[in-house]
Amino acid sequence: MAMFNGSVQSSVAHQSPSKEEDGTGFSPTTFGKSTAGEIVEHFNKERTYSSSSAEAARRKSRVQAWRKRLVGGLKKPWRRQQQQPSWETVRTVELHEEEKKLIAQKQAHGCLLSWCWAIQNWFLAASVGALCYATYVLIEVSVGALSSFRFGFCQAEPFRSEEHCPKGQWISWGVNLLGFAASVVLGTWMAAASAFLVSRFAPAASGSGIPEVKTILNGFVLPDVATFRTLFIKVPCLILAVASGLSLGHEGPMVHVGVCWANLLSRLFPQFRNEGKRQQLFSAAVAAGVSSAFGTPVGGVLFSLEEVSSHFPSRTLLMAFVASVVATLLLSVSNLTGTGHLTLYSVTYTVTLHPSDYAMFALLGAAGGLVGALFNALNIRWCAFKAKASFRKWVGPVQEASFLAFLTLLSSWPLSLTRYLNAQTIHALLDTCSDEPGETVRSRLQAEFGLCTEDGYSNSSGNGLLTSLGFAAAIRFCQTVLTIGTACPAGLFVPSLFIGACLGRCLALGLKALNTGTRLFPHKIDPGVYSMVGAASVLGGVSRMTISLVVIMLELTGGLDYIVPFMISVLLAKAVGDSLNEGIYDLQIVLKGYPFLHEELDVTFTERCCDIMETGLVKLDLNLRPRLQDLRVMVRAFTFRGFPIVDGDFFVGYVRRSQLEDVLARMELVRGQNEVISLDDLLPVVDTTVMRMVPNAPLTQAHQVFKQLGCQRIFLVGSMPGGQQDVLQGIITKKNFLKFLQDGTVGHIPDELRLAGSQMESNGASALRFSYEGPQQESTASHIRLGELFSVLDAAAEAGGEQRTEDQLSWAPSASDDEAHQRHEANGSPLSVGTGQPGP
């Protein structure tokens, strides 16, 4: 102990006498005189201090690691590059199976759950309507503020628009070089920012979103289309795009916004995790989006019924009406327009129509159909050209949007009619001249555009107004052709209404100049009426809407007395347009390569189901007495979503992959790996009520089954020459049927199928059987399409096919769909699922 004390004293003799510098809490003099027990106690305290320091360091490290994980978790959703939906990423919905799940859930929980679920239907419909209204208010207010900032600012409140700025507080940049530079620079920056955010974080937020919504409601699941990420990006980017001055509107994208809200709300309630119920809510969301954007509740419901939804039962009709009523009610109470009307397009006409006017309305309808067909042809060809790899290599989405914004703002500046693209401009074109000009924004714009004289009468064409209107329509037409299809969120309702309104006024002014006072045309012609009918004609020619468009225009303008002109013009616009090409949304679906099954096909079928069925199927044959281990190997070897179950040649049914894995997991707990699986073990999870048809059934019946029943697949079951019944001979899936329609080829894809990975053996035989019959055949379907002058379907299909090929090259298959073609290379390489579909 003495040696220990001495060594301690000598070691501490060189230490500083300061407590603070020593840092141990003991002074060297006292420490040198302390006993051995005190020395040991001191070293214990030092050890405790060092251990506490280490603990603090570890705690700090854990905090830093937690903070890093937190930040990484927040950034994680944005690291995954979101892709545009394509043929390869689309999954088919099995409405029959979804309905069975829903019925099973109701039966399991009783009557109380049914009442609760019924309340949830109406609650969600009303909630979607309210959220659509709130989003529209945000978009409308933000667009008004940002777009006005391109022309000036409010001195009292900088973020106020020109319409809501206090009188005398608005500071304009002017119409000089400064005003032109401010408009072009700010507009180009907004368009570039919108395109960058969309292309970088959410490509699914581009465009109007109506083609994607139509595909979803046609019975398919498109990933990333209706997620929170898409909604979070689409709303601010839509605000930037509209405020930039590009030739687009925000009414169409409101449909996509409503579906995003519906998808987010559906996750809160178990019954709406069912795809069938979710589609009903999506249809209601479409109606709510249109109603909140236009203030047209009935028109919104009819738009969802006619243009977007493929299945529209009575319950869906009621849900859509509830959502539309809630959105319109909130819009009416808030008085967002400041005029006491639901929309800014409300007009008042006092002129009485002459019988000769109806002939001119018919002419406007035909002209609108021609303009719409021309627009669809040029726009789709332009988009197909942009989809080429050579174009995308040199011009990115941000560069394209920036150049288009610069070109649009540059070409729009000389004419006051094209300088502003908003509801006030279209209202000035649609409405009649006021007796007291200058008291409203509408009358002020009419005087600025030269539409009305100082004393409140309609202007004539003598001062170049006819030329100005014609140039404005042509400029806006070219701008819209180039703009629709960019990365920015964009709708075409507002540009189409503007083009049609200008053309209608051109016709009215021309009639007034050429035929004033004659019997053929009345002396009093109101250009506003012709402008309104022309707007409906062009929009009908582009979109091919009929009943819903008539009702929307009636509710939008309040011109109930002019329902007959609307009906004549819209009907002729659709007839003329359909004779030349398809509607813009149908063409965009083909252009983007989405699967879509129309209710009526312009194809004459001469094939039977056996001509296009797939026979190389992976079937689970229970007659071969497979073991539990064999099924495990099969599940690991194949990534299909389900397997047909056969017992020898007898077709039993179909089992989903997830259900089969659950059964195997439960059986592994109580049985050995070598236990033989029987039909009784799998029968509880086997769907024996799948859709079956005979192989010789015509393809027309298969089309009706896919369209009306919403089936995902049809099993072709027939008899063999030996007298055997219910023999599975092949399968037709919805996507394969659509691929046959698009490619025009029939037959069987694989020549041979072999098992990848481990080989399954049971009693010396494989538990999986493969069969293939028949060579590749050519389709004998004859297309009976009308008119090929403006047809761009081939160009759109070619662009969609190129996109689909790129997706196949870049996409790695995982958890493929059972409807995929089950392929295998003949040289014995591992199984290749070339058209497999990823999981949801």
C-alpha cells in the first residue's frame, strides 16, 4: 500500500494546484495526503466520470443517427423517381372478385356495419366536394394574384389581384418595354418552375389527368396517378402554369385533383380499400371537380357519366350528385366571383332569334368540328414527335416549357385580346354590350378590346375588329396546339372556349356587315349569342362531349333560352369531328399507351376466343400429388399473381397468390414439408366461380364480358374428343384482348415453357404442366373506320408503342400480374416474364 501511495504522490506532484485545471474535483496537495481508501474512491469517481462521458457520447451519436433517419425518411419519398404510367405498369381490376370481398366483409360484421358503411358513402362524397371547392378557391386566388403581378402590383396589398385591389392603388407596369419585359420574364420563370417541379418530382401530375382518370375508371390501376405526392405537386404547379400566361386552363385538371382527394380519403375507411367502391368514389370526385371549377352541378354529374366513367350505377349517380351539390353550395355561399353568380360567364341576352340564325348555328357547329379535328390531329402529331428519343435527347421538359412560354407571351403581347387568358376575357366575348360601359370589369374589357362602342353598342368590323378576332383565334389555336402535352399541368377547356368565342363573333360581325337589313338575316344580330355558340362548338369538336357540354354551357352562361342553338352546334361538331378522327382524350390514351376498352368498337370480329387465347399456362395439377415443398418452390420460382387449379384435365378454379401463400404458411406449422397437398386443403381459397366460356365463342361475347362485367380474365373451358368435360384449354385476359385489338395479331406467344430455378419433383413427375398448341396467326379483324383525312390514331399508337417498348427495356419484372404472357426462351434460359405487371 505504501508503494501504491508513493507512486500516486509522485505522479500527481507534477499536476497543477488548480482545481479548475485539474478537472477531477480534488486538489493535488489534499490528494497527496489522502489515505488509500480515498485514492481508490477517487479512481472510482474518475471511472464513473469517464463512463458517463462515454454514455453521453453514445447518446449524442444515437440522437444524430435518429435525426439522420428522420431527415432521410422525409426525403425518401422524393428519392424514388416517379414514372409516367404506361402499359407495363398498369394493373387490371377484377370487379367480380372485389365485389365478393365486399360482400364477405358485410356478412362478417352484420347489419350495424352496413349502416355505418352507408353513412361513410355520403360522408366521403360530401368531403370530396368540400375539398375540391377549397382547392379551387386556393387555385383561383393564387392565379389571380400571380397573373396580375405580371402586369403590375397593388400598392396597398401587394398580393392582391387587379380586380380586388382598392381603387387607385393599382400600379401598372404599362404597355411599354418595361411592361413587356416584366410579363415575358415573370411568365417564363413561372412556366419553367412548373415544368421543373413536375418533371423532377411527379411526372404523373402533368397534363389535365383526364386520360389517366378515364383509364382508372375503365377498370385499371395506374400507379402514382392519385397519390398525395401527385396532388402536392400538381396544385402549385397548376397555379404557376396558369399564371404564367401559357395557353391552358385549370378547369380540366380539377378532375384529377378531385380524384387525388378521393383516393387519399378512401384510405381512411376499410370499405373503400376495395377497388370497386373506390371507383364509385372516383366517379363522384370527377363530378365534384367539374362542379367546383365551373359552378355547374348537373353538368358535372353528366360529365362524369358521359365522358369519364365506364360503370355508372344508380348509387354512383347519387354519390356524384351529393359531391357536386356540396361543392356548388360552398361556391355559392362564398360568392367567390363577387358578382352574386356561381360563375363569371353569366350573360343576359335580349335578342330574339330569327329562323335564319339556326342555319348559321349549324354552320358554326360544323366549323367547330373541323377546328376540333384539326386541333386533335396537329396536337397528337406534335406530341408523338416530342416522344421520340431524338427530340427528348436535346430538349428537356423545362427547356420546352420555357421556350413555349417565351413564344406564347411574345406572340400574345401585340393584341390586347390575347394578352389576357382568363374568365373575364371570355366573359367579355360572350356577353352583350352594356348600356353603361365602364362600370364593371367585363364592360371595361369590352371597351379595351374594341368589342363595344362608347355608347354601349356592339362594334362593327370597320375598324379592324374582324381581323383582330381572326388573328386572336389563330394565334391562340397555334399556342394551344404546342402547349397541350408539355410537362406543366394543363387543361384545354378555357383555350377552346376562347377560340370558339372569337370565331363566333367573327361570323356575327361578318353577317352584320354583309347582310344588314335584308330578309335573309335580321337587322339585329347579337354577336354575344354567336360567340357563346361558337365556344360550345369548338369545345365539342375537341372533346366530343354532347349532353354534358350542353348542360355545362347552359349552367355556365345562364342562357336557358338558347338551348336549341347549343344542341344543334354541339351535335354537328361531334358528327363532323368523329368523321375525321377521335376525341382528344381518347387519342391521348392511345398516345400514352394506356389500355382502354371502349363500349363500342369499330371492328368487325371474325375470330373466336380460341384464336387469341394463351395456352402456355402454369397450372397446378393436384392429380400429380404435389407436396408442400413443391408448392413452396413453385411460388418462389414464379411471380404470377395466381395459378389455375386443375385435377388432371378437369378445371377446378383459380387461386390468388396471396391466398395460396397464407394457406402454405398455416400448413407448414402443423405438417411436414413432404406432406401431399389435396384438393380439400386448397378448396377454401380456390375461386370456383371464375368466368368461363367455350373456346368457340365469338370475340364479341368476350368484349361484352370484359366491358359490362369488369372481369380481369376469362378461362376457356371445353370438352376433349375422348368425352372429357371441363378441360382448361386457354385463357384470355383483358390486357391481352386489348393488345390484340391494337396490334392486330393473334395466337400464342411462348413456344416452350420451362421452370426457372429449382425443379419440382413429386413421385418422379413435375407438379407443373406446360402446354402449347398452334402457330402464330395473323388477325383477320377488319377495321371499318370512317374518314382518314385527319386520322392520327396510327401516329398516336406508334408513339404509344415506342413508349411501351422503352418501358419493357427499362422495367425489371417483380410480382408480375397473372394476366401477363408467361414466356420462356426456347434455348433453356430462365423464365422470362416479358409483360408481367408489377404489384400495386
